[in-house]
Amino acid sequence: MADRLLDYSGLKCPYPILKLSAQYPNFKKGEIIEVIGDCPTFEKDIQAWCKRLGKTILHIEKQGYKITVKIRI
Amino acid sequence: MAGNFCPYGGFLECNNIFCEYGQKLSEILHHCSNVIEKLAKGDTSDKIEVKVKRYAVQRLIDSLNNQSRSLEELIDLNHELAIGICEHFDVLRRLQEGDFSATASEDSPIEIVRMLGKLINHQKERFLDYISKIKQQYKEIEILHKQEKEILSHIGVAILISEEDMTVEFINEEFERLTGYSKKEVEGKMKWIDFLAEEMLKQMIEYHKLRRIHPSLAPRQYESKIKHRSGRKIDVLINVGMIPYTNKSVASVIDISERKKYNNRLFIIKKWIP
């Protein structure tokens, strides 16, 4: 169960990660967030974001373009 | 034929002898339409690899592939820019929170992001230098403060330093000897008015207030009475001054009981001897 759910469906990349970054200061360390996006490059972007910021991807679920990613902050 | 109706205006398995394109061309056009639809969504993963003899169709395929590659480059650039900004934003946030282990990466393929990373790291170094200088100055001040207290501790006059709220911050050994109270009992715990004889309280508090409005409003030197721990009253000469840039005051207290006694005796003798 995630501590927060951020639904960025309908937004074109890179808006979802820009919005995620803007939200990031509100997150607590260790918190699990669930991010949803349906842009074709969403998965690639979220992986790059996690790698650069040293965050752990716990789970990725794909349903067509719709992707749900669980991240540990 | 009716079961194979083509939604794009033709027939998938067209056996019409009048149709000049036939089945293959129809499939290629379907493929092209799918690629265009995906490009519109920002998905550049599909490319059309087939080669056809018909020049107009081949031109369409080449244009689509070129458009797809250009769009892919633009998307990559856009994403690299966005990720770079996100990363630098995070570094700045961590620095603001006092986490100086945060370092911005300087290897982005986009020059402006790379320069921004360098700028952030450079600023961090400058800031760390500044902090280390402040720490050094703070240490020097601390040493000076200790030296000053050491000098005051061994001076032959009783010294007291008071905060604005009258709490005693410091007394020296001579003050301990004069009042019978130890540093431990006094510093940070007692107020200087605790040492005053009751009859002097009102006037001395007035001086304290006036001195903080302007130092010239209260006398620098005056006689007063303080109480020894035992309750014995001591006549003293007090010299008070403000410590610059603070609301603290420093007072030297000289025991003039003996002198007072002799003066009184002299006064009585003078009165009785014409």
C-alpha cells in the first residue's frame, strides 16, 4: 500500500516528472509513492529520474500505455 | 469481399482488377497511419522498414521515418532537459536543508544543464568556504572570550557581568570572596539585585533601566551597599559600563567599608573636637 498516489494520466512527458519533482520536497524519506502515467515515454523518464535522484523502484505495472510505478523515496 | 472492408477506404484482400495498388500497398498505408497515430501520442518506437518501388509511397515512408527520428531527438532532448532540471532542483533543495553532501552532476549532454550543475557546485564550494571562515572566526572569538574571562577572573577587583534581564552571566574570584557566593551558585542563576541591600534596590534598578536607554543617563560610578551571604552589609563603590554591541553591562565592585568606617569616625571626632 502506497503512502501517496500521484496520477499523471493524460499528461505528456516530461510534465509528469516535472510535477513529481515539484511535489518531491513534500515527501518524507522512506515513504512509498505510487505514480501513474500514460505517456509512451513515462517509464523511461521515471526510471531516469529514480536513477539520478537515487530512489528505488519497487514495482512497475503496465496496462497498455498506462503504467503504474511504485517508488521508495 | 464485404467481410474484408478496409476502414481506410480500400479492401484488404482486394481482387479488383481496377485497383492499381493491390494488397501490399494497402497494408503499407495502414502501417503508415498507425505510425502517424503513435507519433501524435509521442511514441516514436515504430519505424517503417519496407522498400517499395512506387516513388510516391517510398517518399511518404522516408518522410515518416525522418519525422519520427527528428521527433525522437526532440523528445530525448526535452526529457534530458527536464531530468537535468529535476536533478539540480533536488540538489538545491538538499543544500537549502543543510545537506552539503549533495552534488550536482556535470555530465549532461545538454550544455546549459551541464553549466547549471557546475554553477551549483561552484556556489556550494563558495558557501562551504564561507561557513569554514565563519567557524574559524567563531573559534577565535571563543578563544578571546576565554582569555578575557581568565584575565577578569584573576584581577584584584570584584567583577560582575550582567545580562539585560539582570541575570548574572559572570563573576570573578574576587566577587566570590566579597559576597561569599560561588560562581556555580551565581552564574546564570542569580540576578545582580539579589546582592543589593534592600534600601538600594529601587535606585539601582532605575540606573539599570536608564543605562540601557542611554549610558549617559545613569552615573558611571556610585556608592552602594551589597549583602554578604551571611547577611552582613558591605559598603561598596561600583563602576558600571555597557559592553559595546550588547545589552550586557560590566560592573567592578570595590569594598569601601573600612574607608567608610574611618570617615564616620573622623566625622564624629571632627564634630566633638572644635
